[in-house]
Amino acid sequence: MGKDDFSKIPNGTAGIEDRMAVLWTHGVNTGRLTMEEFVAATSTNAAKIFNIYPRKGSIAVGADADIVIWDPEATKTISAKTHHQNIDFNIFEGMEVKGLAAHTIANGKLVWSNGELRAEKGAGRYVKRPAYQSMFGALGKQADLARPSKVERE
């Protein structure tokens, strides 16, 4: 797909709906991540990488009103039979997770509540962002510093 029309290339990987729960289960619940690191990885840092911070990834005046209320004790078994994605498989099929989004507020509206999707089709909006941002410059500098260099010897 997409050979002659790039807009028909499939996007990403199935399982996006469950990635936060998987990260919480195998990160926070195992002690590999703190709760604060989980929040940073799933909101602030991601928003910075995509150059949409502080509009996204922060709770501040002028930022979008997008907030997830997390229940660290909630559990479920991931399955394509019960997910909300428009795809017939799930890369996390059968995985048991502990820690789920209880409520999600997007643009000031409750769009997820205890397993019930309340989002309205077409309610989302495009968030414009520059194609190149400071993260790419920093990654380039890091790569340059890590590159082996010749050592002059007498």
C-alpha cells in the first residue's frame, strides 16, 4: 500500500490504545520507571519531541485542556475483541495489564470514562507544528560527539 500514493501508507502499529497501560505495567509496576518518569515519557517529553509543548504535555494557562486520570489498580486483559481501534488484531493480545486510564478529558470534554469511549467523530483538530525542531539539532550534535575520531600520535 502506498506505492503510488504516500497518503495510503498505513500509519504506525496496532496497539496504540494500550501502550500507556503496557508502559505502566512493565515500567512503573516493576520499578523500572517512577510515576513521574511515566508522566514525562507519555506527555511532556513526547510533546517536546513533536514540538507541540507547552500547548500539549503541560497543565498551564493557554495549554489544551487534555488530562488523563489514571487508576493504578485497574486491570484488564488486552484483546482485539474488546479494543476500540479499527483493526482486527492487537500486538499485545492476551497481555494482562494493571494500571489504566479511568477518565480522559480532551479539549475540556470527557471523552473516556471507565472503559466507555465518549469521543465524537470529527471533534479532533489538527495541531500544526514545524517540520524541524530543536530535538533534531540536539540529536545531531549527540551523534557527532559519539562518532569515533582519529587520535593523533607522535
